[in-house]
Amino acid sequence: MDAPALAPPSTTAPSEVVDEPALAARIDLAAFAENCLVVYGWAVGLAEPLASVTLTVGEQTIELKGASLPVPRPDVGRHFLGRTVAGTDHGFLLLRELAALPWLADTVRLRVSTDSGRSETSDWPLKREQQAVRAIREVAEPGWRSLIARMNAEQIAVLERLASAVVPVLNSASRGEPALVGLDSPSAEYPFCGVLQGGILVAALSLSDAPRAGEEWTLSYGDSRFDLLGAVRTGSSLNPPTEGPSSTSAPRPLELLFATALPDARAAVEREARIVHSGPAGTRTSRVWSCTDPAQCWQRLQQHLASLSPRDRIAACEHLGALIRNRPQSAEALGDAISQQLRSALEQLPVHVDASDPQSRVRLHLDRAIPIDGTGLFLMGWCYADAKARLQLVCCVGEREFNLNEHWARVARPDVTEYLAKHAITNAEEPGFFCLVPLVPERLPCYLRVKTAGRPECNYVALPPMQDVEPALQAVRMVLSMLDPGRRDLRQIMNQHVGPAIGALWATRTPPVGSPALIRVGRQPTDPKVSVIVPLFGRIDLADYQLALFADDPDFGEVELIYVVDDPRLVDEFRHQCAHLWGTHRVAFMYADPGGNLGFAGATNFGARIARAPYLLLLNSDVFPQRPGWLGTMLRTYQAHPDTGILGAKLLYEDGTVQHAGMTSRRNVHWQNLWINHHPYKGMSPAGLSGTREVEAVSAACALIETALYRSLGGLSEDYIIGDFEDSDLCHRVRSTGCLNRVALDVTLYHLERQSQTLGGDGRWRTALTLYNCWLHDQRWSDRIGGGPS
């Protein structure tokens, strides 16, 4: 049968009885705490004439007649007055330590039987742990006091273990040297005390009032003494009662969780601990049972942690984790268990701090947390804190910590500024922030700890769900969205946050999942002199125009022409066009499909790996020769200068002005003097530009290089994104080998600049991307270019 609601004993008649008076019984309290079972109730005729009154909990059955203390219950006698019920000793109080712990039991079964064989059975709720302690305090009555003198040693021992629950209502002073001593106000409860693996002592303490001036609370364990008021506070001021005339909430008790590493883990064999309270009225002591079984203690601690708020649990786990890390014998098992408790608490945390707490002077919101393999976390969000708050914002990843507000970059957020203005906050000029946190998650609990001046407790904020962002370009775009190229601390921001984050994100991009394909169209040259590599992305019609011009050039009879289709959207279309292109132009070529998008550098390198000729010509699909014979001229010029590393050509815009005649480096004053590529003759007339000149670098839109040299240098660097600075990077690597870079100004081609690139998006994104590539190039080559950054 379902157990009725538990009610404390009273002087009024019981309202719940079993059918026949001779078989009437009730349990007012059944509680299990500190390894001890406490049962208080009554059964009509307990002394006689009932033959048996048994209590079953878990797999254990106890005969209450003889095992429990008889308790006078005149209220029961009055209720059954006139029903041949004699005497008043119908009540019982059972105090017993259980060897086999009933962890799974949530009810107790009461069975009453007569000599005639009649019996009745009923089930009653069993209070557990901290709930049990509080229930005992509520139910214990003055009538219990007279029972102490009649208790045996076992019952006294049980009562001592439950001292924290019953001392405030039991007076044991009549026994000479009492084992139990009452406590002065403020009253206290001790949910548990015990020793974890590795000799870590833990104790929970709950005070109904905050400590007053001059009061001390001390935990005595063996020969050691510990100040409890320095323990982790897990309550009270984090959630103060609501103020106002309509408030009905009472102040929360001050809850403390104390933990410390005992001096000698092997000496943790004491069964008792003492709580000592010193105040104006003197010193009072209470014994508290201490559990020395690490497994049982951890179960008790888990139950206690589960009863705390998420913020309180995190604070407790932080303290416990710090202790465990210093005890190697406990670190692995307990560390994992504490991490699990921490994760459970984090699941209940918000990703923001608002102003609903009247004592809070902080508003914080996390928009995104991007995990970066092997590097850390890139956090993005906004935060406002008034000057008096003296904000301390710490990112915690496992046991490691990083002071976020000491390293973050603040940025303007018009949307946030407008929002804050609606809440009378008008001085938040740069509420946004981003920061690269150099702590690698590695599946560890991650969160923010928020601390402000004047508040002993911390607040905590969960990180937004962290999922790897694919493709990598999408994650790069998220990071670059926070970047303002015009900021005064641009170099610092790039060095500390944006540059390392993007570099690591780009390095983790997923390789293409498709299978590479290679199709030969037309009769290929047996021994080609030059392999021309042309990546195609966004447009395939440009290949048709190139082939039309190559068809009139006899040099292409000895050229291996490789079109690398770097756009999965165009693979099928170009493959279907191959027969038409061959039939129309009769220029043999190879169609190469790398199986996915590799970018300009990746596609070029893919073509270089399958090239057969001793020379490579890197060529954009939007570059068109002015007249036939240009490739032969480039090859002869290259061979005429044996120290040449890369040879470029003169490139013109459609209007005939110069687009490229060699590159040099100069500083960009708008980007804090980062080195950028400069085309000295850009936009000028090509008149007078002839011959062959040594230059710092040439454009990869049209560049000739020996295949062996290209491969030995690793080809174009794929660290640059989409198409910037790969060519000058290669040129600087070539120069580092002792070779020279030249431009053949007598070779002229047209370059429809960026017609072969389709970025999509706005100009801000393109600028930010170019800035990153520029920064990366500067990081690698500034010392060689100009002797170091200015």
C-alpha cells in the first residue's frame, strides 16, 4: 500500500490506523543517516498482547519487541479509550547501526501479528541522508529526553552519530560526563563528515544565521584543527531573499563545504570528529560521526553536491579538484568523478550574466566558442561591468585557468550599445570582445568564472555548445568578422588572437572526400618541354577562350596543358565540355579533378604532382597571351639565366595599362606598417618596359619555374587562404636558396584580374582576409624584407 504522508507526533489522536484496533500501527518517522536507522512510531498493544511487530528495510528484518525502546504514547491510549486497550507504552524508538547499507530502499515495511495468526502490513517512506537529518530535528520531541538513561551502549553510539540532528532538542546533561553537548545559537546542521581516497577530509556545515563578530567554528579531527569559516560558501548571498512588501521568502542558511588534505593519509582512521563553536556565551562542542570508508564517503559527498545549486556545486568542485591534484593516490579516480559532477552542473548554467541579481554590476553574454585543435578556444561575446566592479573574468578548462579580461580585445558592438542604452547604460563604447584562450579543451569541463569586488562568491557562465565548424573557411569567416583593420593595436591583435586562431583553424580543414580523377583529352606530347597548370574555379568558360588562343601557337604542340577543376560544382559540366573543346580547338589537354576544393595553391600543387615536364608554368585561367610564341620566349629567357629561380611576364589590364611587371615590398601605414606586395608600374603605360629585369617577386598569375625546384620547396604554401601572397612567399623561398627572380618584360599577356576568383560576400570580408594573409606573410618574411618589423 502507498505510505501516507509523514506527520510529526502530536498530542492529538492519530488520523491513520489499520482496520482493527488490535492491529493498529503507524510509523511517524523512518530515517537513515550516518549509517544509522531511526524509526519512531506506535503499535497498539506493543507490550502485549501483540505477538510480533517487525520492521523490514532492504533485505533486513528487525523484531521491534525487545530491539526498540518502549515509548509512552498517551495520545494513542486516549484515542482507543474504551476499546480494551491497556497502558500507554504503545510507542517505540529504534536506533540501530546497519551493517548492510540499504542504499536502494526508499520505504520500510511494518508488520504486526497476533498469537491467533492475524497480521497486517503497511509501507512507510524512508528519509535519506540530509533529508533524514532535518526530519529527525522536526520529529524529535521533549519526551525523548527521558529515554537516554534507558539506552544501551549501542543506542547511545547511534545517538552520538546523530548528535548534529538531535542535540538542539535533547538535553543529556543529566548523565554526568555527557557525550552530547548542546550548541549555542546560531544552530548548526552537519549533513556529513568523512574521509575520501587519499586522506582528503570533507565536511558539510549549515548555519541558520551568519556568524557574528567574535564567533569561531572549528572542525577537530584527530590532532588537527581546522577553521570552518574559511570553507567554500555554497549558499546564502548568491541568492538573497527577494526584497519588498510582497516577499515571503526566508533567508537561506549559510552552507559551507570544508575540504582539506590530512597531514598523513594513512592515519585517517578516526571514527569521530568534533565541531567546536566559540562565542560570547562560551565554547560548546558536538561530536559528529565521520565516515572513513572512501567509497561510502564519496557516495555521501555526491548526494550532498547534487543538493546544491549549479553555482555552489562548481565552487565546491573547484576546491575539491585543487586538493585532489596534490594527492597522486586519489587524483585519477576522484578527478574523473569530480569532472563528472562539474559537467552536470555546467549543463544547468546559462551562457550569460544579466542584471536580475541586484548585487551584480556585470552583464555578460557569450555568443560563440570555437574549439581549435591543439591551440585553444576562440571566444566571442560582449561584456559590461561598471568601474567599481573590478571584474575578474577567468576561463577555466579542467584545472587550467586563463584571465580573460586581462588579454581580450574589445570591439564596438552597435547592437549591444543600443541594448544597454535602453537600460540606462550609456558609457559602453566597446562592449564586444574576442579572445584566443590558449587552453585546449580536450573534452574537459569548460566555463567562465565571474568575480567582482565586494562579493565573496563567484558567478559562473557556461560556454555555448562547442562544435567543430566545417568547412574551415566558415570558422575563419566567423573569426574575421570581429576584426577592424583600422584599429590602432592591429599588430598586437593579429599576433595574439586573430593570426594564431585562423592559422590553426585553416590547418585543420578536412581534405576532400572525393576520389581524384585524370582524363587525357587529345593526343598528349610524349616528351613535353613545359607543363602548364591552370586551376579552374567559379568559371569554366575562360578555358574556352584560352584554348582558342593556344590553338594558333605552335609551341603548344610540346606543352602538357593541365586544367585542374577545383570547383566540385563544375566537375560534371567541364567533363561534358571536354569533347567539344577538343573538337573545336584541337589542343590536347588533361582534365584533373582533385576530388574537392583545394584552393588556388592546393589545386596548383595537385597539378604539379602529376606534371611530367622539367618546367612548370603557373597560369591563371583569366590570363590570355597577346601573341603566339610567348611561352617559347619565356623558356629561352629562363634558360639564358642559369641562376633564375622564378621568371614572370608583363601582364596588362584590358585597357593596355600595366597590371604587373614584377613586385616589391612596401609598408602599409594603414595596417601598422605590415609589409604588403606592391606593383610599382601598376596602371602605367607599358612603354619602355622591355628586356629582362631582376625583381623581388613575380605574380603566380604567370610564372615559370623548374619542376624540381618547385617540388623541393614544397610548391605554393597552402597556409594562405583563397589566393593572396602565395606567389611572393614562394619567391622569397626561392631567393633563400640563392636563386634570383626575374621578369621577362618582352613577354606580354592580358590579365583580367580576379575574374578567376569568386569569393562571394562583402568587401569587408575580402579586406579582412587579405589582412590575415598579409600578416602571415609579414610574420615569415619581415626580417628578410626589411630587417624586422617597425
